[in-house]
Amino acid sequence: MPLICISARQFPSDDHAMKFLPCILILGLTTTPSVANERWNVLFIVSDDLTSTALSCYGNTVCQTPNIDALAARGTRFTRAYCQGTYCGPSRASFMSGYYPHATGVLGYTNPRPQIGNRPTWSEHFKNHGYYAARVSKIFHMGVPGGIEEGGDGRDHDGGNGADDERSWTERFNSPGPEWKAPGDGETLESNPDGTRPVVGGNTFVVVEADGDDLVHSDGKTALKASQLIHDHRDSPFWMGVGFVRPHVPFVAPRPYFDAFKPYEKLSLPERLENDWDDVPKAGINYKTSVNMKMDLRRQRKALGGYYASVAYMDAQVGKVLAALNDSGLQDRTIVIFTSDHGYHLGEHDFWAKVSLREESASVPLIISVPGKQPAVCDSLVELLDLYPTLSSLCGLPIPSNIQGKDISRMLDDPSHSVRDAAFSVAPMRKGFLLREDRWAYIQYGEESQQGQELFDMDNDPRQFHNLASSLDHADELSRLRTNLSKKLTTIRDNDL
Ligand SMILES: [Ca+2]
């Protein structure tokens, strides 16, 4: 009896006209799977406030992330992926809607529906094409920790949806957790020089070495729910958004995840340069620094350890979801994306957290794994905005003509392929703009650069210690980049909204 398996390795990836061929077992009779089964699933995993520098697959030698590394080992890992807004609200509204923040004007913590009208979001586009579209926890903006502390049983009738967009989903699920209130050993590191400030909520650097297991916390519940949904929907195509809230503050995780980073005194802080701020415009000094947070070296090292423990915990939850995919037999039928909404500073230039347009904050980890494609590392410039058109292309759906990202799917076959000369990101809070080319990073504060400019030679100064914006030797480069940034903003604003 012939046994023929046409594996996912033979799937066409770029030719929209061709139908995907699922794994067909021919046992005497040829069985034809249902139409619904002929499509890839999309599993979109997004961490919150995760810098690529904290992942071992991006070179970190202290914080080990074996599960994300395993995904990178079978997918394409992008080394130059950039968010379009350097904090949650604008970044998430952008990659879900398909528009740059300055196209929709969503520069804060709201969902983009009033601006986009009936135009489908990324998940809604898949839903409109017959996919089951679900989110578990944070995909559009949701307050952390505030929004995670709400939520009753975690179903949408109980609130806790943040800036969500209901029509983007077939179903949606929240994952409430205790956050900073979790029982354990907690310490507030920020604005607490005399150690008398209690553990608090809000956007504050707090570390909690928590009692109990993974399921006490939001991300553990998210992994469990996502695993159940994968199993329940294994017979129909799905677009599933799985949003983990760590390593966003508070840095809370079960105790065992902290062990690898203790004692905290042994952790190395990033290299600092004396008088590093002397050539930084005032608008370029990040909103959180070692100085204004009043964090001494002990607190800084503990912040780093707490962040790493949160990353290790989040990585373990990623592993559970990927294991569920494998156990359900869907690994060969599912495209997996792993990324973050923006990056994060862990003490570089004495900056902490997000918002900044420097490399650690504006770049994001990005891994795309398509079954059957060769693993690769891609150094081409890409944007989170590219995910919507790229996944539409990979899944054989039309790419809506209105959206502003680019189809990067060819990079998954040919990592030398390139679609843009520069990536673009904004820090609305600072009226800041970043144009990131292959060699140059140009940052401008104010649309007429009223609040200053920064120019970095990323080949010779990858840590961005030397602002060349006032160097006469680089006047032509500065002028060219400034003109290109102005053109980019004009292009972004020329849209159908
Ligand atoms: Ca975030």
C-alpha cells in the first residue's frame, strides 16, 4: 500500500495563485482535506517591553531563553526589526491597524477604530477570510499592571480589556493576575533611596520574587488558555494573538526564575561613558534614568536581575505554547511569529525603560518561523508594520491596498532580500522621530528639529556614544537624512484615512 506524505516543506510560499498543500496521507485512497484545512494557522506571540538584548539567541550570555532560541533556530531571526512607536499604545495600534502612528494620529493609549472606520485590522482581515481570530491577554494596549489586576474570571464580560478592539476577534480572553500584589519578597527600586517606600503598583520599577508557581501570574494563565485554544481549534484555521505582559514592570516571577541572576551584585551593568550626556539634546535624555529614579548601583543591578527573571519566566510560557502546538500536531501547519511591542533600556547611557529612540528601545526582537523554510538570520531593515501584509501574503490572503507596511515574505526564502532603505519609528511623547538606515541612525526632536538632533554612525559607534549631529564632517549626511525624514512623514500622512 503506497504511503506518500507531501510535507509542509513543499508548500509554495510566495505564489498567491497556488493553493497550499497540507500533509496528505495516501493510504490506498487519496483523501482530500476540507478547504478550511488548506490554510496556515498564524500564532502571533508578542511580549511586552522586551529588548532583544535580553535574549540568548540575540547574544545575551547571562539571561538564557531556550524556548525562544529554539523558535529562532527553526525560523528566520531578524537583527534589524523596528517598532513604529516606542511605547505600547502607538506601537500596537500601528501593527494591528497597518498604519503608522502619524497616519492614524493614534499617539497614545487608544485603539485605532475611530480612525480606520470599517477597514479591517490584521486579525480582523483573517477573520473576514474564515479564520477563527482570538486574542489571549494583551494585543492592543492594556494597562500593566493596572489592567491585569482587573478582570474577574478573565472573560471579556468582566472588563479589563484596555484599548482593545472587539470586532478584531471571534473570541477574546483576559488573564488577570496579582502583579505587584503577589505574595513574596517585594522591593520598590525606583524613587526609594532610603528604602521606606512600600511595594507599589503603576509604571514603577518593582521586583517581586513571588511565592507559588507559574499559574499564579497572568502569563502562566495566558499560556494555559492559549494551549487549550490551540487544541480546541486544531481542525480549523486560526489567527491567534498571545500577549505576554512580562518583562513589563513590575518585575514579578516565581522565585526559581531569579536563581540564575543571584547574587545580583555579580550582574554586569552596561558600559558607561563619562560625560555621556554632554552631546545629548535635552529631549534625548530618557524619561527614566538612574538619576531621576534615584537608583544606586545595587538597585540598578537588582532591576537588571528582576528584568531577566521576568524574561526567563516569559520564555518558559512561550515554551508551553509551542509545546501545545507540537502536541496538537499543528507545528507543520502553523506560522509562528515572536516579537515585542518595542525595546527597552537596561542602563545604557543610564537610561531605563522605553520611549527613547536609541537602538535598545526602538529595535525589537523578531522571529518568523514558517514550516519547511530554512532557518536564517536576516539583517535587512524591517518594521512591525510589515507583519500584516507579510502574513496575508504567506497565507494566500489579499493584501489590503490601504495598509502601509511592506510584504517581506521573500526574506524568508532569501535573507539578503531587502524592501526598504530605512526603518521609521516615533516617540510621540518626545515629538521624536527615528530614521534608521543601514549605517546611520538619525533622531530628530520636533518636526523642524527645534528640540535637537542626533546622528550615530552605527558601523563605528554601535552603542551610540558619539552624537555626530554637530560635526561639520557630517553636515551633508545630516542634511540628507533630515530631508528623507521629512519626506517619510509626508508619505505617511498621504493615506486614505
Ligand atoms: Ca509595552
